[in-house]
Amino acid sequence: MKQFEYKVESIQIQLKDGNDFNTAMTEKLNSLGKEGWELTGVNGIVFYFKREIC
């Protein structure tokens, strides 16, 4: 049976020097994805992730 661990993270993007919100958010989500986290839900600024435990 697969087992998962879960992560709840508030993500607030602070834009500096004309950075684009979409670019900044994409970079943050890709960073978490590289760690194996899969986005499962969003409620405002609260993001829910899961990843399989090996």
C-alpha cells in the first residue's frame, strides 16, 4: 500500500524589481516539485502538497 506525507504551506510572493507574479509563483512551485511534492489543493494563500514515502 502506498503511503504519503503531507505539507501545508502558506505561499506569499513578494515582487521586487518588476518581477512577474506568474514567473515567481512558477519558480516556487517548480522548486517544491523538484523535491517530490505534488500540489493537491489551494485555499487562498494556503497550498496543500503530498509526496509518496518510499
